[in-house]
Amino acid sequence: MKDLFFELQEKINSKTKPLGALGQLEETALQVGSIQGSTRPEVKLPHLVVFAGDHGIAETGLVNPYPQAVTAQMVHNFIRGGAAINVFCRQHQITLKIADAGVKADLSELHGSPEFIHAKIAPGTRNYLEEPAMSFEETERAIAVGRVIVNNIAATGCNTIAFGEMGIGNSSAASLLMAAFLNLPLEKCVGRGTGADDIQLTRKLQTLQAVSDKHLSVISLRSPLKTLQYLGGYEIAMMVGAYLSAAEHKMTIVVDGFIASAALLVAQSLRPEVLDNCIFGHCSGELGHHHLLHHFGARPLLNLGMRLGEGTGAALAIPLVQSAVLFLNEMAEMDSLKIPG
């Protein structure tokens, strides 16, 4: 691997440009080549999976300005092709899949759609103000299903993948997980999510503090799976399994925003080397994301102030990964130029 690293770096430096002139694209080319174990890496059949799930806390209205029913409505919108993630995936020829991890609605009418993956663990998590969000068995099953989904995608020849999410209330779960795993005060982790105003944001913070206090004995155990069980969601748990499988298949993983990064935090705690396969697509406008990026030691490719979710930041970054491997493979080298001495 060390020899490959130097071989890749030498190839990058030999291109018809000043040293380092392509900036972060050079770092990206080096990382993708290292992931694939090749000096001629490729982006093959890029995929993006949106995991959708509902959260019991959302039924209370304490943490979310939009009703829980929006999750199912947006899944239908994804299948119709009308969401932002559909636009960006069409533009950049990324195969889009929508996985029902735990939406609180009957989505059986969508089962025939080629984009839809029926993976429902249960119709929404429980309210973690009162009890654990999931059972331990459900948590493990969601992780296992996430692995299977990526295993199936890898079998198509895909070697580049990204994960998005949809779930009213899931920025709250991500904030709780971030605070627990990084031992940070919730004030540094809780943002506006889907557009909370000042009053809603204060109520959201107070509610999540009550959740954290209630489950403090479990959080203090520092058990990744138990923390995920008590505070997470089906779509987040499924994403954890997806990250682990993608790394095992030596895929390049383009990481989206806040919630996708919170899921990665759990995956990293289970398998630290998963980070070697991760390229961070963008810096979210959500409050806690820059703290997560700092924890990962990451420098994202884009910083557009986006906080939509769905995998939109990752979808916009995948073409930059493609540009990185293309310059490595197609750009002429200095010794091909006839420069007078």
C-alpha cells in the first residue's frame, strides 16, 4: 500500500501542471486510487440510497415544525422524480434507490417501482422521551438490512456510493447521537432541522435535553449499539450497516451532511477503518455538522450552506470525484511536452 501511495503521488505530480495546482482534487484522486488499489481508479455505476424512516418523537410536535406525514409524502415524491435529489441524480447519472427503513405509512403501492426498496423494520420508532427508540433486535436487524442493500448494489459493479435520508425528526436523533458519542453539550449539536424558528428551536433543545437526561445511564455505558438503540432511528441504523458493507466492498463512500455523518459516527465506533473509504461531500448548514467534520478530520469538497438532506450534498460532490479520477487517467504528463531547454 505504501508503494501504491508513492506511485499515485508521483503520477499526480507528473501531470502537466504545477505541483499541487489542482488542490483538493489531487487529494481526492490519491484517496480513490488508494481505496481501489489502483493507479487507474474509476468511478463505476455510482449509486445513492435514501433511507427513509419515522421517529416516535415527531408525533408529539415538540422537535419538528412539519408533521410526521411529510416523510411518506416525500417518499412518494422521490418515486415520482420530483425531489431535489432526483434532479441532481438525473443530472449526474447517479442511480437512485429509496429504502423504506421504517416509514409510518403503508407504502405497498410503491413495491413495484424499480427505485423502491421495501426494507421496513417497523412503522416508525418509539418515542424516546418515554422508552428506547428501538429494541436491540430491531437495531441489529436494521444494520443487517443496510448491509444487504449495499451488498446487492455492489453486485451490480458499482464502486462509488452515497447515502441520504428522509425522516421528520431525524435531525433530533442525529443531535442526540452526536452529543452522546462526542461527549458534547446538546447546545453544540442541536440545529434548526427542517426550519424551526427560535421558539421551536428552544423547545427542541429542552425536549432533547430531557431525552438525554432520561437515558443518561445507557449513554454513559459508551456502548455504540445500545446508544443507537435508545436514541437513533431505523434509517440511521440502516445507514450504519450500509457504511460498513460499502467499506468491506472497497467502495468509495461520498458522505452527505449532518444526519449521514451522525450515522457514520456510529459506524466508525464499530469499525474505525471505515473512514479510509470516506470522502466528505459538503459541509451542511446544520449547526452541529462542522463539529462532526472536525472530529473526522475532514475537509469537505463543497460548502454551499445546504441543509436539505436526501443525499443532495453528496450527489453534487460525486462529479468532483469523477473529475479527480479523470484528470489522473487522462491528463498528459510533463515528459510529453516539448519544452525548450
